[in-house]
Amino acid sequence: MSEQRIPRIIQGGMGVGISSWRLARTVSMEGELGVISGTAVALTLARKIMERVDEEDVNRALDAFPFPKMVERIRAKYAPSTDEQFNKDRFKGVPMPTIEYSKDLLELTVVACFVEVYMAKYGHDGLVGMNLLEKIVTPTLSSLYGALLAGVDYILMGAGIPIRIPQVLDELSQNKDSSLPVKVADDETGEIVYSRFSPTAFAEGENLPKLKRPKFLAIVSSAPLALHLHRSQYGSPDGFVVEMPIAGGHNAPPRGKMQLNENGEPIYGIRDEVDFQAIQNIGLPFYLAGGYGSREQYVMATNLGASGIQVGTAFAFCEESGMEKSLKQRIIEAVKKGLGRVRTDPLASPTGFPFKVVEIEGTNGIHETAEKRQRICDLGYLREAYRKENGNIGYRCPSEPVDDYVKKGGKIEETVGRRCLCNGLVSTLGLGQKRRNGTEEIPIVTAGDDLKFVLRFLKPGQLSYTAKDVLNILLGKDLKTTT
Ligand SMILES: Cc1cc2nc3c(=O)[nH]c(=O)nc-3n(C[C@H](O)[C@H](O)[C@H](O)COP(=O)(O)O)c2cc1C
């Protein structure tokens, strides 16, 4: 396939690990844009190595990494040795993200993104993208570099304003040093703190490979934001994904003061409506996302001038997604019975963005279950940096133990209703941590408001479907089953 071809369908990047290399590869091999999620893959790679998940594939990708000494160090640290009884009861800790990464975490992050992209691209020449969240800044540069080493074709980023990414991609793809400012709360010093990455320092004197500059699609929720990014001094994105608030995952908050409906969900109004004509006037390719998982919506999107659609929910529950199989089945069965409501929770995410959760028994999508979880913060992807009284930088998360958060200067009201998305989302993959007290982290599942429509992909008598089933319906190749 020509690299110039513009895909019609983007399989959305879904963290943590839902958009696995297996899902992205399948979509990519069908000629559309398969996207892996780059969020927290350092952690999931370490746990997969510990549990020998996808061992053959992971090893193939690790063996292809250009700096073998780093892979040796990762294997030495995380791979269960054959002569030692590997303790399967608990996962070994992985360093938590901070502004200055430890060498361990830096290598693990670059390698993990390389592995995901490498595997998604393995054995074909289709297009593969990687999705990152702008709000999670500190892993961004090392994640991008890992994806670049594996020849990623697209980077997609939303959940914030990814204004510097075009420049960062220019720099990193030329093996130049790059940096991104990190927001530090409670900071009155006026000093700008940067997350930095140097390809030369990373490679420890080894030759740096020649890299391709991938395209960048910014995920936005309004025309003014798209225009702002387009006119930025740091360079323009190559296109946009315009995401509506019924999409799965995090949503942009409503414009103006947050108002809630009788179920406690954010109300979106006329000010949140997107001016598609203004987006089209920018003149770059754009995709519509959020409730576009049907043939009719695809046609509607293209009629509005879009190059295609980005779809998440429909792919999240297909066979190739990273979600643990029995959980996936349980949700599909529940949806069949009219259960599995999707709630837009204004508080659940420590980021402060509304986050959609599926209300399904046995998960932290059920309020009472979630409230019973003993708070612990040991993964740390959603921690914010803050300035301590002594001038040093500390890290805190509103879903960590309340006393700890308050001791770090956080406001107690910020902790109400917060969920540990790090542990919950990793558990959704079947990689949840077992605690010393005998409990185990349980999943939290996110999906779009359109969850009920996944039933349209099921063939009669079946409880699962493939990514190809989804693509066939979206592209009108299987019109019989389209609803
Ligand atoms: C399970 C799940 C996880 C998601 N995680 C992310 C994410 O990490 N980053 C992101 O930009 N979008 C994320 N999304 C949004 C999707 O990439 C996509 O834009 C969205 O799902 C499209 O709307 P739909 O859910 O109605 O198909 C997620 C969506 C789902 C369903």
C-alpha cells in the first residue's frame, strides 16, 4: 500500500492496552489505520514479560530493537528466570513516571513503544499509528522515540492541547534533542520545568538509525482549537480527529460552567456543537469520532467533508482487542440483556476530564464497589507534579490515599469520587496487581454511549466478533447486517 493513501477508518487508540498491536495489525492489514495505545505500555510490557504473555511475539520485537544492551537489561530485570521459582502472585514494581526519568524507565518506555509498533507493523506494509494523551506529559518524548524507531506512520494525540507535537516530531525524527514543558501545580517560582529527551544520550554512543517523520493528527473537540493548532508557531498538525462527547474514554468537558443532569452527568449544549464547515475550511484531512461506528454515520461523516471516521467502542469489544476475554464476554452478554449502562462520570478520572465508565458488576464502574477499594498509588501515570514548600518537586494524585494527597497540599474536595484509573485499566487487560492482603485490583471499563450497538456486529448465535466484521460493516461490505 502506498504511504500516501489516506485511510478511511481510524481504529481509535484506546488505553490502557485495549488498542493492542494485534488489533492495530488486523486493521492495518485491511488497509485502514490501525492504532496502538502508547499509554502506560512500559508498565504493561514489564508485566507481560513477567507473565510470559505473547512471549514469542514480544521476543521477536525485543530482538529487533536497535540497542540490544537495553533489551538485555530489561530481560534481566523482568523476565522470569528458568531456574528460579517465579512468584506469580504479585507483579514486581515498575518505576513510576517523574519529570526526570530513571534510566530503567526511560529504556523500558522506549522499548515498550517500539515493541507495540513493531508488532503492529510486522509482516505487512499497512499504516500504523500510536495514540498518546497530552495530559500525561512525562512519558511522551521517550514514547514517541520508541515508536519512531519502529517506523510509526501516524501519531494521534488529544486529551489536552498538543500544540508542540509537530515540532517535537520534527526534532526527534532527525535524532535531535527535544523538550516539553510540564505543568507544576502550586508553583510560584515562575520557572518553566521541562521534560527532556536526547536521542544521542539515550543511545550511549551507538549509531542512531535514520528515522521517518510520521504524520500527526490532533484530536480536538472544536473548530477554534483545530484552527489554533493549525496556526501554531510550532507547526501545524497534518489533520484532525474531531471527537464528540459521546465517545468512549475521556471526553472534553462542556464549555462554560459544568452543569450536571439528574444522573450526575455533564450536560453538553449548543456551545459544544462543532462547526464542521470551519474545520473543513482549514483544508486538512479530518475524521469524525464519537458515535460514528456504523455505515450510516460513516456516510454522514464523508458528506460533511470528512476523510473518514475514528471508531473506538466497536473495536474495544472485538476479539483482537486487548481487553481480557472473559470480561469482554461478560459485557457483551450484559449488553444483550439491556444492562451495562455507560455513565459519563465527571469525577472518576484524576485528570479532571469527564470519563465514561461501564456500569458492570465486579468492576469499579459500580460506585459502591469502587468506594470499597483501598486507595493505593503505585503506578503513578496520572500524578501531577507540584512544588513542595522546600522548593523541590513532588507528585500527587487525587485518587491516592486521601491523607497523603492532603499532606502534599492537595485539596480534600479534589479526592471525592476519584478512581484509580491506572490500576483499574491495567486490570481490564487481565494484568491487575495482587495485593499483599489477598485482594486483587479489579477492572474499570470505559466505552462510548454507543456500547449497545456492538450487538450489530454479532452473527446470529455468537457472542464475539472480529475487527474485520467491524470494518466490513463500516465500509458497506456487509450491508445485510447493518442496522
Ligand atoms: C476503551 C476505550 C479507551 C479509550 N482510550 C483512549 C485513549 O487512551 N486516548 C484517546 O485519545 N482516546 C481514547 N479513546 C477514544 C477512542 O480513541 C475514539 O476516539 C472513540 O472511542 C470514538 O468514539 P466511539 O467510542 O463512539 O467509537 C478510548 C475509547 C474507548 C472505547
